[in-house]
Amino acid sequence: MADAAKVWRHRTGEIRLDRTRVMGILNITPDSFSDGGRYFNPDGAIRHGLEMVEHGADLLDVGGESTRPGSDPVSADEEWRRIGPVIRDLAAKVDVPLSVDTMKPEVAAKAIHAGASIVNDVSGMREPSMVRVVASSRVGAVVMHMLGNPKTMQAHPQYDDVVGEVRSFLSERIRFLEAAGVPSEAVAVDPGIGFGKTQEHNLALLRNLDQIGALGHPVVVGVSRKSFIERLGGGESGDRLPGSLAAASLAVVKGAHVVRVHDVRETVRAMRVADALARGEKL
């Protein structure tokens, strides 16, 4: 449930979390798990980014490297070739903050120079040079938990206590970033649904998301179109929207502040209802 007193600061301002904020996913890749190749052309990606803002996206997350299970890494040069023109163009055309979804410090630095205000690192900012880029640029940061790396993360992930272990990892990373000079109010956390987790792990994290929120930082959750939704009966591979909306709504009730989604228009509408229900207001 969004916290009216909380803000998430980034390089060019702050995002008030008095309601759930919707982060639109803009994958400029040929192989992302849901929309790979659909927006691989820069012009198409830019049009889609503008469309998501028109549909109510509060921020856009731009990525040029697939992190689907089993994916292979790409070079920093190739990743930047994909996203550079898109970030530059969107930064000049939209008023919402841009986030760059990358694990590479050199890509993050270029994206910030081109107009990105937030760095979303699925590896949890384990690379010291990434932390230095974030600290020196005064950008917002999303620190995510992932077990292993995208190539291997779904190869029999095991935990003794998935909620406790994810919470402990995120807490340690928060302390590390703050010690490196990243302002506390700039750091958001993401439990990493689907990143080195089984269906049971994902469900445990969603049911206990309030324990992640107890860390005192904005909570970002990405459940959109993920495979566990189909396995639960929430939609077939080409249409996981109903299940995605259900999972996002539960995440909001349990304490998510930002939902990272493919289907912006539908999610914006659903979050209005979820916010009203979570706060006990009349619709």
C-alpha cells in the first residue's frame, strides 16, 4: 500500500508515493521473455514509450539486455547501441523519469548522461563501480535480489527461508549503498520475483511483501506476464494480463509502492481500485 509520507528521490526530482506508481517496461531486445523483438527498432521503441506515458505511466524503465531465464549476456557496446537513441529521444519528449535497466556501470553512466534519472540493476548493485556511478550521479537506484545470474538462476533455486534471505540481502545492499554515499531516500528495493525463484518462492515473497517493506524503502515489484502466472491459471502465454493484474493488486495490498508492467493502460486502472481498497477509501 502506498505511503503518503514516502518519496523516492532521483537525479531530477522525486516521485511521491501517495499512490501506487506504474513503471512501464520498454525492452529494446530481440529476446526478452514477453515482448522480445517487438520494439527492437528505435523508432518503434520511442513510439511505445510515448504511448505508455499517454496511458498513465509514471516512469519508464528502458533496457537493452534480456534477463529472462537462460538468456546470454550482450556486450556493453551492443547494449548501449540499442538503448542510447531511445533514452536520448524520450528524455527530450517526456516529463516522467527514465530508468535504465542495466547491470553494466559503463552503460548506466552513458544512460545518465543521456537523461536517465534512475538505475535499475537486477544484480543488486554488487559491482563496486556501479555503486560509484550511482553515488556520484545522485540518481535513484533500484536494488533487486537475484540468485545467480540470468543464465543459471532457474536451475533448481533453493532457500532455507526465501523471505528472510531476500530481506537480509536487500538490507545489506542498502547499508552498502548508504556507506558509499548514496542517499537513503534514493534507494528502492525489489524482491526479484522470478529471478532465481520457484513458483512457491514467488508466492511466499508476495504474501510476505510487508516484510520487505519493513526495510523502510520504496518497494518495486515486477510480476507482469511472468510464467508463474500462467502456471496458476492466470492466463495463457500470450495473454497473462488477468493474472498479472491480480498479482500486482495483491502486491499493492501487501505494501508495493511501484509496479513494473508491460500493460500500462490496464494496470493504471486496476491500481486505482487496488489503492482505494488498500487504504479503505470509498470507490
